[in-house]
Amino acid sequence: MAFTTTVLSWGVLLYADAYNETNELENAREAIKWATDYFIKCHVSKFEYYGQVGEGRIDHVFWRSPPRNERRRAFKLTRSAPGSEVIAETAAAMAAASMVFSQVNASYSQELLSHARDLYEFADTYREMYHRSIRDAGNFYRSYAGYNDELTWAAAWLYSATNEN
Ligand SMILES: *[C@@H]1O[C@H](CO)[C@@H](O)[C@H](O)[C@H]1NC(C)=O
Ligand SMILES: *[C@@H]1O[C@H](CO)[C@@H](O)[C@H](O)[C@H]1NC(C)=O
């Protein structure tokens, strides 16, 4: 979800004129904001981020929308149970989206950037593969390659948004 949001934001930044000419700029911003509003809700404090809602086996067994399942356990990443892939990937999304909103909603843009900074610090300071903290994720979306690519991706987007080394 965070990767998709980053790529959608990247497209808007690169092809703003094309989105505008086809009258899709507003729709694109709305789609991005739907995701970033969700990420804001998941990021309940500086070092607490809900990285998964629902359980793989339960959600995959029934042919219906996961929110209709009775059990919707939420898994939170913390300092003692961190998860750098998910948190850094979300930091990248927040930084990219902050650039999308910089001209249209300065306060929202700043809010996103502030989450991006905190999430990056969280992911970088408390480094751990996320499926070790959210064990259920290991059955479906295990991190095989580790978190260095996500940390780098987040750092690049933060640099893009702030110009800070
Ligand atoms: C979108 O296009 C219109 C007219 O084609 C132009 O007036 C407007 O400034 C453009 N907006 C953006 C955000 O590029
Ligand atoms: C900016 O974003 C905030 C947060 O979503 C929203 O409450 C506010 O109405 C937005 N302002 C404008 C001008 O769109």
C-alpha cells in the first residue's frame, strides 16, 4: 500500500500537466490522500505504527471483503517490536505525498512531512525485519531481502522533499 502510494505520488509529480489536461489531478490527489489519511491513523505516536490489520489465514479463507470477517486483529510495531521495511516504506510514501500537496494544502503537506521524518527515524533507529515482529506476516509477505532497500528508498524521498543531506 505504501509503495503504491509512493509510485502514484511520483507519477503526479512527474506528469502533473498530463493529469491536469485529462482532468484527473483532483482524482489522483484524492486517491493519495485516502492512503495517507490511513497511514496517519496507523501512526499513533512517534514510535508506534500499526503495520497490519487482519490475519492472513482468516482473510484468505473467505471469499468476501476482509473487513466483514469477525476477527480483525491489529498488529502494532513498537520500539521493542519494530519493523523497518513497513515503516520506512511508509516514510517514503509520506515524503512523496508531502510534495504532491505542497502547492495545494501547505498544512497537510507539513503534517505528512513530519510523519515521514518520525517514521524514518523509527525505521532507522530500531532496525528489524518486520515479519519478526508481526509473525503472521511471515506466512504471507515475509521480508527475504531485508530492509536496506526500504531505508534507502525512504532517505531518497526525504531528501527529495527537504533537500537535507
Ligand atoms: C491546469 O490547466 C489549466 C488550463 O489548461 C490551467 O489554467 C491551470 O493552471 C493548470 N493547473 C495546474 C495545477 O497545472
Ligand atoms: C488540508 O488538509 C486538511 C487535512 O486533511 C483538511 O482538513 C483541510 O480542509 C485541507 N485544506 C484545504 C484548503 O484543502
